[in-house]
Amino acid sequence: MFEFQWPWIFVLLPLPILVRWLSKAQNRASGAALRVPFFAQLRSLSGEQNTPAVSGNKFHLLLLSLLWLALLAACARPIWIGDAVAMPTNGRDLMLAVDISGSMSQEDMIIQDEALPRLTVVKAVVNQFVEQRRGDKLGLILFGSQPYIQSPLTFDLDTVNTLMNEAQVGFAGKQTAIGDAIGFAIKRLRERPENSRVVVLLTDGADTASNLKPLEASKLAAAEKIKIYTIGVGATEMRVPGIFGSSFGARTVNPSADLDEGTLQSIADTTGGAYYRARNPAELQAAYAAIAALEPVEQEQEMLRPERSLLHWPLLAAAGLWLLLALGRNLPALPVRSNAVNTKNEAAQ
């Protein structure tokens, strides 16, 4: 939609006419200083036209009028207003901290009788969770032996999903640094508005590499009013085949024996969050669904209409008109004789 921001500027449109009328009135009041009775005869003898070139004056006046109109249009600030876009007003600032240590390659997540690596299932569930957070600012922390920011807080959730899908086991080392991952999240969230700072931390083990202990990190998070939800992922039992893949010598093991559930529960309790145990894909999906219910997406929105300035168009038009006027002034004037003078010259010949 096109509009002028300052349309009242166009009240100045008749200003040149008013100035011209006032100047003529002043000239009539002052009167002529000297009148020559035979001036018209002198002009006729010299071959000059008694009246000005009407067509030339009209064209000149038209260019001046268009130039004035273009300048007023530029001063009125023309803009193009786009379609309304919904913008979130009070969405949450949510950091996803995902473990990509060596143990996340364990194939104990069963889907349709097929054992899949933990990280593969986590990617699918996290992507689904991210898609439901339209209106929140999401960030992504990946951690192993050390944490790193894969994505800062952003409304671009498609990019967050892309970066999550690109994560690979072992990129950050084989060990697990839960406490340092929480410390990274605190640094990213401490300057954000209160009552909207949330961390969802997923791991399948115990802290083995942090400089900042997980319980100390949780106390710092609580002091900064950051709520942490923790998820422990991994099956509780897995069948290990025997010799040459047969049942001879097969045994059942607990692939999540290293999971420190006590620490994860304490982190959640200290910060006002909750701890969830995900032994299979269904429980993992249920954990993220429960977190989504506890931290609903803010529905209040404001509508924003993007604006684009069109000021350059009337300015370009004014420059073009000024150029035409300048060229017209510099063109040589052609003498125009009246019909009466031409007749006298023909008679004299």
C-alpha cells in the first residue's frame, strides 16, 4: 500500500501562484517609470514579435509546475507499506543443550524392531520440539568433552533444526561436560528478561570433563533465575548377542549404567525445573511434550507492517525536470515575425 507520511505538505502546492500574484500586484502599484509612445513601432520595424511565444511559455510553465510537484512529493515522504507480519512480544529465551559425546552413538533406541543410535532419535524429537516453539527465541549448545555454541538465540528455528541435524557424535570430544554446558547457557541467558530463561539439557551419562561442577552450575543458574529441565536418555536393558551373533553366550546389559540420574534430578530441583527419564523414543517424545506444556509458547503478538521508502523516485523526477529546464534555457531562440510585418516586407519588395 502506497501512502505519504506527511501529506499536509501539499497545502504548499499553490504557493508559486500566490507569490506570482503578489509580485504582479506590487508592480502595478509602483507603475511604469517611462512610457515610449512609438516603442511598438520600433519593435515592428526590427522584426520582433509583439507578443511572447505562447507555446514556449506554456511548456516552460508546465515543467516548472511538475518540478514543484515532484519536490513537494519528496518532502511528503512517500513510502510503500507491506503486508502485516506477526511479531512475538514476550516469547521465551530457550537454550537446548544436547550431549554429543561418544556414548550417544549407542544403538539402544528401538523403532519398529530396529535399533537406532541415540543421537539419531534425539535429532528427530528435538526437531519436532523446535517446530512447536514458533514465537520463542531458541539457541543450541552441543557438548562432549567441552561445550560450544552451535546457534545463538534466534527466531530462525529452521536454522536451529539444520544445525541440530548436522551434529555428529564426537565432534566435541568423547567425554561429557554437563557443568560447563550449563555455564555456557548461563552466559547466554543472564542478560535476557527474567521469567523467560529456560534450558533443556539432554545427556546419557555423567559429568566427566567439566571445570565447573554440575551442582555448582545449577546454583548459579538458580541465582540468575534460569530454569533447567533435564532429560536422561538411554535404554535400561539391551540384548547383546553371543558368539557369531548366536544366542550362545548372549547376555542382557544395562547400556545406561553410567547415567547420573541423581545429579540430573538435583539440577532440576535446584532451578525449579523437572527431570525426565527417556528409555525409548516414545518416552523421549513425551518428555519434550511435557516441557512444552509446562513452558507454553507466548500467544500474544503484535502486527508489524514493513515500510520501504520511495523518496528517490520524486527526487529523480525533479532532477530530470530541472535538466530539461536547463537545456531549454541554453537553446538559441528562433526569431518569430508577425504576419503584419511579413506583409509589409513583401509589399516593400
